[in-house]
Amino acid sequence: MTIGILTPLQMIAGATLSNNTGVSVANTWTAAYSAYSSTSLISTYFSAVSAAYSNIAANISNATLSNMVTFCTGTVPALADNTPAAYASLGTNALSGFTGIINSQANQDLGNGSTTVFAQIFPAAQSYVVATNDYINSSINSQTYLGSTFTSMNSLITGSLTDVTVAMETFGADLTALGNLIDLDNLGNFGSPAALLRQLSTLTSLTPGVNSALIQAGLTDDSISQLTDSSVNVSDSYQRLAYLGMKNVTGTELTQVLAIFGVTTPYITTMADLLNPAKIFPNSYPSLTVRTYNQNITSVLRAIYDNNQATVNSKLLLYLPQFVLTQGNLTTIPYQRLARIVPSDQALASKAIQVSLQQIKNISSLSLPQLATAFSNMETTRDLPAISALQQAVPASVAAFYAADYATGTGPNGTLVLTDLIGAAVGIPYTSDLTNVTTTINSMNTAGIFGTLIVTYNRMTATVNGDYNVGNLGNVVIPPGPGAGSYGNRDAALNALISNAASEVSGIQGAYPAQSGNLNTNFTDMAASLTLERTNLSLATIDIPNLPTTGRGPIMGFVQNLPSYGLDTQKNGPSQFLETVADLNTQGGQAIVACLREGRNAAFLNAVNIGLDTSIPVAPTDIPPQANLIPSTYSEAEAANLVVK
């Protein structure tokens, strides 16, 4: 069966979304918005606002209209649905207030009725969340992930190769010239005769010339067999005799050995020279280093050789780890033993090189030519002094930057969640905030706290509608009570009532600090959340008003990714968001939720190797007719004519 990319559920969801249905603003937010707008306080207020904006005959000035929708921004904004003063940049919505701005944002998050727009917003927002969180989490982890093991940026970006030498190309060339001389899986015995003989026997059998030289040095066939057997912990006396024998492998016998190893290094005069680091690394040995550690866990790169005269750094006896100096084990030889086999300075250099190379990850799985290639192609932080001087992989100041500028979300450690960009559509956190506001307002209203304020709002409506007009000159006389007095026109009278309402709200704030504080906390939280949304949308370069409103491409891509969105079940993440906005009153809306579940099921079933038959074949039932293309091959006659004769 031809493999498909779409499941039945995706097909159903795609059909619904292609018809601009299937998603809607969370009904929990819609209910909360309606409940707040329907309170006697707020509904009375908006009746007055509507009258002021719609009654042309009232001739209300723009200044008064502006004052009418902002008069309590700095006191208790919830009592007239004003935008909190600290968030004035969010703007005002004269006829539906601050909560109307949130409601507009909710609809905009879903594309204002265009699922094509929504299908562009959602993946862009989710991608931004994922990318930003990678930076946030990396910045947090960067302060601890290397612990005390960070030494230098050079070491970090070269896989510790610069701990061996910074003369990368030179050392790489020396390694290349050694062919397969060194078994990197046997570095614990580097520099010992046994290691060299075992590497030779791995590539081929011992040559007659080498075997003869070893016997002449005093070894027997049995002891030679032990020297070439990697499972035997051969005695130091045998190794010493082997070293002496190697000194006599010269001339033609040496040439044969070098050919087997693939060694092209110049000035190797005896086989014993192959155990001397200064001989096998003739161009790079003066720059070879080993990282050693002090008692306070600080480290330093120490020279293995003091100069270009092959004088070994004697301080290495103080700083090399004990496991290479005196301890060793059944399969590796320490310096203390190696120094009885080969010259002591040569033994010390070999142990230092062992330690230096063993700091390279996976060194034991590499061949010598592979290591040579790595050194030859590495780049360092040369001429980048600020980077070379770093004492920490990611400076604390850099981590602090990401913590301050990136980690502004509502997830753990300031990470972003999807609702930090498009939370209005699902009412997070707006539904809970506004529900708290409505509960508080209803409680205060039941206690009679808003009596005068509601009267004031009603008088605003009456004033605008001309109920208080006297005579034909437009004079207004407001009867005893809030705003009582005579005014030259309705604009002046309305201004007086607005001032009266502002004073009343201030009085309520002073007399009922707990309730007012609760209202302000929730309104401020909504304003802060809306500001965060808009900021994040801008940072994510999601310009909703300018996204294409038609086209199928975004919807098709969105539908194909629905199962994968289902895998992210983080709080306020993709699964929760889509479940909330899916219109469960439609088959397509239900299909969206089902696609999310399908994705999670597929992941679990695949993990235990249970197959699925959900994908519909994509191969056409009828083979499409094929085009007649320009001929691209030659006939025999044509080919014969092209041959030069």
C-alpha cells in the first residue's frame, strides 16, 4: 500500500478549517466578558457612553468624550472599564472599554474569522516559543553544565585538541607522517616496547629482522610471544631487553618496519627511535602541552618540553596524576616502571602525552590517521583575545542578559508558553481575572456601595439625551443629587457629571481599599498580560493585520502538523490551546481535538511497535498521462557519428 500523509481525522479537520470554521474564542472568556459587561454598574456606564458618542444633537466635544472613557484610569479602572493608567499604550475602546480591547485581541489571535490567518499565527507563535525557550534554558544550564571542567574556549571548540598543542597543523602533519604507528586504544602503554611490538603484530607478524634483533638481545620465543600478546602483563625486564634489541633494528630491517607502519618521519635511525616522542614528533614536540590540575581544582597547560632541545619539563613529576606516575594497572604501565625500560626523560614525556591525548573524547575509538586529519583541520580562537580570555563558557553577564530580556514568559524560569503570545483567544489569564472582577463588583453592588455612582452614570445618559434641558437655548439643569446645578449646554453638564463620577470612584477606593485593591490587581494583571502578548507577537515578527487572509497553503500545513502539536501537553501549550479554541459544536472542531489525541496515540503505539493504518494512500487511482519530453539519449547511428575516426 502506498504510504499517505493524511489521516481521516486530518481530512475532516481540513475541510472545516478551509471553510473558515472549526475554531472560536474560548467560550469561558466570552461568558466572563458578557458577565462583566452585564453588571448593573458597567451596563449603566456603557449606556451613557453609547449615548454620548451617538447623539449628535448633544454636541459633546472630543475632549469630554475622551475624559468620559478615561476618568478612573488612575484610581479603580474596573469601575468604568478603563485601561489602567500604567498601560495607556494599550489604547482605549470607547464603546466597549478595556475588556473590549482584550476581546478584540482574542478575535485577532484567531485571525478575525479567517482560519488562513490563524493557520499562520499558530505555528509562527509556537516556533517562536520553542526557539526562545532554547535560549532561555541554554542560558540557565550554561552556568552549570560544564561544572568546574571548563578550561578555555579553545579547548571547548576543538574537543580538547588544543590541550595537546595549539600548533594544530604542525602536529597534524607529524601525526600524518606516523601512519598507523600508535594504537590510540592502548595509550596507557604509549612509549613502551610492548605497545610498539603489539601494534606491529596487529598490522602484520614480526619481521624476521625484528625477531632476530630481539633474540640477540636475550629474549626467547616465549618472551617475544608475551611481548606481542595484549592480554599479558609482560615483565619490565622483557621490555628492557626488547628496547635494547630495537636499538639494533636499523637499515633495511628498519625500512621494512617503517613501511609496515606507514611512517615517513625523517631521521628515524633505529626502531627504538619510534618510542621517543621527540623523534616521532620532530616538528611539534616543543609546543606539546598537558593539562594539569592544582589542589584547588584549577588547571594549567604545562609544557611537556622545556625547549626545542628535547629537554623534558621535570615539573611534570609533581603535577601529572598518580595513576600514570606510580599506580598503573594490569593493562597499563606507569612512569615508575617505564623509566626502568626506556630513558627516564623519554618515559616522562610519553606519560604526559598519554594524559594529554586521553582528554580527547572517544580517542580510543579513533585511528591515528583520523586523529591526524582532525588536528590538521582544526581552527582556534587565535586573534580573538576576548574569547580566548574567557574563564567561563558563557559569562554570567550573558546569562543575565537572557534572563532579563528573553525570560519574560509565564512558564518555569521565565520560559514562554503559547498563551504568552496568543492567550487572549483562550482567555488565559483574562477569564479568571475578569471573573474575579465581576464577583467583586456584584458583591460591592449588593452592599449598596455603587448607589451614587450608578445614579451618576444614569444622569450622564439623561443629560446627553436632553432630559435635563430647559427652554430652547440649550441650558441644562440637573436636579438635586450627583452633578446638580445649571449648565450652559449638555457638554458642560456631562463634564460635571464625569468629574463627579471620578470623585465618587476615588471615594470608593479610599473607603473600600481591599475590594478596590482586588479590582486593580486583576485589571492590572490583564493589562500586563495583554502587553506581554503584543510585545511577544512583535518580537516574533507576527504582524497579524498584514497576514494574507486567503489561500489554502497555511491551512494544509497546519492540519498536517496537528498530530505533532498533540505531543506537547505542557500547561498553556499547543494541545491545551487547540482543545480550548476547537469548536466542539462542529464535526471539524471535534476532529481537531481528535487529531491531537491521534498524535499522542501514534507516539505510544510506535514506541511499542504496534502498527497503524490511519494514513490514507496518496497515490492517484489513475496514473496521470506522461509528457512527451525532448529526447535525451542517442541512437546507435547517432552515437557512431559522434566518434572521432
